[in-house]
Amino acid sequence: MLGDILRIYITYYIMNRTIYIILACIAIGFLGYTGYYITSSKEVAPVVATTTPEVLVTPVEDKDTYTTNTGKKITVKETNPTGESLSTLTITTSGFATNSPIVLEANKLTNKFYADINNDTFEELIITTMAQGSGGYGEAYIFITASNTSLLPVTVPEIAEKETGKNGIFEGYQGYDSFNIVNGALVREFPTYNKSDTNDTPTGPRRAVMYTLTEKNGVYSIMFVKATSTPIVPVSPTASMVSPSSSPSIVP
């Protein structure tokens, strides 16, 4: 009797365990199938190729480069080693038949102008420099762009000592020049000194000299023409004397 009961119990236990195992296997299989179905049926987003729109940039001309009315290009660059009073000015061109570089060993660059100072419709390149230290003597270099052959330098006369004396066109001149383009002309302005003046306190009138450019048989030359004089208030030459001054009226 006891043996029968024990046999029935064992049979019932094994059957229940088997059912549980079968149910667990069915559940695992169902979950696996569901996961596979979801994964395989999920839509894959198409890959869309994107492109960055091209931005067209207009080339900006270098600040040292100028294009003339006739399409020639002129570039002026200054090299000034630290501690050196002199600079190397290199002028390069394009658009001429000959475009050999022009190299100047000069004082420090103060300005450059492109202006038609002889009314021939072609711009002239005008480079101005100033010496460092006491005196601050200015200098101008002029180049002609009218020729198709090359950029042509013009000989600018030096200031003769007699021209700085009494009634000379540069009377009382001791430097501290400023250059400007006034009414299409290159004008050089400077303070003037009386005999008792010290270097930093000129008391004479401020004078202006106009540069006139002429051409004869393809040869260009510069002449000085006196402009009006205007009294000035004595100031330090390191301040307003070096900077461009007001435009003088020109007396032919």
C-alpha cells in the first residue's frame, strides 16, 4: 500500500516537472521568435548623402597691391629688420612687357599714393619715406605707369643747400615733412626754422612745395613749385609735424 502511494507521488512529481520544463522551453522559443521578427522586419532608414553648398568667394586683393586703370598690378612691400633705421622696399609688377622687381634701400615707408599728377589719365606710383631720429627728413620716389614696357622711375631732384637759404624755395627747411595729394598734385609740407629756433620748436611759417611732373619725348622730369606759406603754432615735431597737415592752396 505504502509502495503504491509512493509510486503515484513520484509519477505525479515527475509529470509536473516535465510540464514546467516544456512550458519554459515554449516561452523561450516564443520570445526568441518574436525578437527575431521585430529585428528582421524593422525598416532601415535610408542613408541620404549630404553636400555642403559651395560658397564662391571673390578674391580680395592684397592691401599692398594696386590695380591701375589699365589693369596692371603693382605691389609694394617693406622689410624693416628690428633695430635697423633703413628699410628694403620691393616693388613687383604684372601686366607690363617687362616685370623685373625694383628694390630700394630707403628710409622707413610713410605712405604710398597712386595718383595722376600730370593729367595724362595714367596713375603714378608715389612712395614717401622719412629718416629716423633727429630731423626726420622726408623723401619721395615717383614711378610712371603709362608705359607698357615697364614701371619707369622718375629722377626726383635733391634739395640743394642754396634752396634752404634766404628766399629759397625750401627756405628754413630742416625736415619733418609730410606729403599729400592736393587737387591732383603732390605737395610736400614742412615747418620752417628761424636762426634761433631749436630742433623741437620751429617758429617760422609752414611752407608747401608742389611737385610738377612733365614729359618730353618720353623723358619724365620733376620740378619744384612754391606754394603758399601759412603761419604755424610751434609744436613738437614728433606729433603733428609728421602727420598729414591741412591742404595748402597752390600758387602757380
